[in-house]
Amino acid sequence: MRDSSSSYELSQVELERRRRLFWSVYVLDRMISVSYGLPPSINDEDIAVPLPSITVDEYASPDRYYYSMTLQINRHVVALRRLEGKIMQNIHLSSSQRLAAISPSLSTSYYENTRREIDDWYTQGCLMSSSAMNDNDHLPFHNTITWHNVRYQNLYVLLYSPSRLNADRSVEEIEELQAAARKYVHSSLILQQQNHLPFNWITLCRFLMMGATLFYCYIWRLNHITPTGNVQVRSTHENQASLLSAASPRSTTGVQSPMYEISNDMALCVRIMESFSQDWAAAKRAAAIFRQFVDYLATQHSTPFVESTARNDQGLESLSRHYDPVLDAVTTASILDVPVNEQQLISLQTIRQQIHELTKDTLGETTIYAYA
């Protein structure tokens, strides 16, 4: 895909319009690809079309500042979609042969470099937002801090989501994944409060992904983590006793267990899904499944707690990249105080199967997010 061979016959205005149209299609293609967890239709290697630019008439216009700001925002959105596509291709869509050839050191290097790219993108976006703060009445939605927060957390969820490249997970990676999913949910709630969260297929797909991610983090912790933070496989009964007693939901120590955080965050996912209209059958189905998981966790947390020292896994609270004073002010719902009928509870295996089926029914059989 490149400028037409007859582009020299077009005026600069017409040529620029064609370029803008192409990049609009590109952004839409990438957004759908990442939301559904499916391969994109447009490959970056095939693109030879310049990024959008300002025309002579726009530059000479009294609204030159508006056109310049719009250009910066559009290019920043393109950079976001390119980064998302890069993560998708290198981590989730690579062939088995290519992944087998990647050494552990090379994999570590890739994750570090990608994290820097994500942080650079977010920093640049915050600078753009800050420079436009004096014109709040005309501040585009895609140039707000809240929008950048949501996109930033989604990049980290995409980076650390389960894949063949990161089959051997560490505690730190799970903490990164859970923290990013948690911040994404809370950021989206702020968008909803600002009436900026669209209840469309993209939002539905993203929250299906977040629900599956939180469930995955719970299962991983249940199977691998001991109270001291060491990784080893233990029986389900032993892990439930150790994990759920790490800190009582009503404890006055100020330490919340990861299980408690997952339960609250999944309850917030339920709230978002229930905000869709009744016509959205997939959203209502997701809300019911997620609620079953919340009820399951509520019963687990309502069991007697064994006194225990706080675990040394404070990464969820200390990750500087995920710190946001606005998001940290969000009050989590005390869903664990809600009484639950234990006879209505279903097994984790059943919940897992329901999430898996819902994900495939909604996102497609080949979606990369069917890892619950």
C-alpha cells in the first residue's frame, strides 16, 4: 500500500485527503484487531504511505492551532495502533518456529524495550494534553489524560496477556498484568462518569478481555503462589487456605489480598456489563458469568481467616508506571459484605468453561483472548 503511481496528477489537497483516509482505515483495522484478538488486515511492512500532514491552506488559516493540534493527536493515535499491532504480532501472532528461536535473554530484552516504548508513548500523550489544558473548551477527547490512562493500561494488559512467548510466568509479570487490568477497569469507570465511555462492541470486547484476564490471574495465583511469594505447585486446598488468609477483607492492617482486589475489580466489570441496554445479549451473559465468579470469591473470603504476616508482594501498589492520583481515589465497592447462597455456587471449572465459550462466541474461535 503506497501512494498511487498517478499521485503526481492529483492536487496536494486531494492527495492529503487520500492519505488521511488510508490512515483512518488503518486505525480502525488495528482497533478491531486488538479488541477482538484477531490478526489485522493491513500489515505494517506493506505500508508506504506518509503520515497525515497539514495542507498549505490549513497552515495559512486563522485556525492553524486547531489544525496543528488535530494533526498531533491523529499521529499519536496512529502511533498507538502501530504499537498495539507490534505487540500483537511479536507476542501473540508469531509462529511456533519463530517463538522457539527466541532465547530467554532476547525475550527479556524485547519486554524491556516494549515497556519503554509504551511509557514513551504515554509520556508524549501527557505532554500533549498538558499543552492543551488552556483550551479545555475545545479539548479533543483523544487528547485527555483519562483517555490516555485507559489506552496505556490496555497496552500493558496486551503486553503481559498469556501467550506462547510468556508461558513461564513470574510473580512480577502476573502482578503487572493484574495491576494493568485493575487500572484499566477503574479508568473506564471514570470515562463512564464523564459520559465518555461508549457502550459499543469495542467496549464489550475490551471488558470481556479484562474479565478473562482477572480470572486468569486468580487461577494462576491459586496454582502457583505460596504466602512467602515463592512459586511452586501446591494443592488447590492448600493454596486457597494460604492465599485467602493473606489479609482479611475486613482487616485493619491496611493490606488487601490480591484475591480481594480481583473480586472487587470483577464486580466493577459486572457493573459495566450491566450498563449495556437489554438488547446486548452478550453483555448480559458476561455480567451473569462474572457475577458467579464474584459470588464464588465472596464465599471464599467469608471463611475464617488464619492470622498471617503480610506477604512481600506489594508490587500491585508500588508500580510507579501505574500510579495515578485520580484513579487511586476511586473507592472500590465492598462486594464481599453481600450475603451469598452457597447452594447456588458453581465450580471454578464451570465458570472457566463459561468464560471460554463466551469469549469464543463473541470474539471468534481464533481469538488470542480465549485463555481463561
